[in-house]
Amino acid sequence: MRNCLSFISIRNDVSYLDFVAGTRREEIARFNKAKDDKEFAKMLKARTLGPEHSETQTQLRKSIRVSTVFFLTTLFDTLLDNTGSSAKARETSSGR
């Protein structure tokens, strides 16, 4: 039961990361389009933050990047632990 709940949690976390990556791809596509389309570039420029907010934006992006790396490292370690305990359980049950 514990492994099942762990798997569901991991699946939800991976789904969230997939959502974040998709959002990032959409943002990149918008900026690539802005390179070619002057009107679209003008609209994006109007929606950007002022210089007083750029430092806060930089700090937020950095903290998101750090927390994502930490999360992925923890997730990877959890997966390794689960596969290791599953292998040990199989060895024990088979009598080896």
C-alpha cells in the first residue's frame, strides 16, 4: 500500500513538472514569434515588468530553479530507494 501511495505521489509530481515544462515551451514560442512580428513584440513589451521589479523576478526564477533541482534530486533518490527495497523484497521472498 505504501509503495502504491508513493507511486501516485511521484506520478502527480511528474505531471506537475510536465505542466511547468509545457508552460515554459509556450512562453518560448511567444518570444520566438515576437522576434519576427513587430506588433506582437510591441504587445509583449507593454506587458513586461518595470526595472524596479526585474530583481524580484530574477530572484523568483532562481529560487524556482533551485527548488526544482532539489525536488528532482529527492524524487530520483526516492525512486532509487524504492527500486532497491523492491529488489531486496524479491530476493527475500524467493529465498536467495
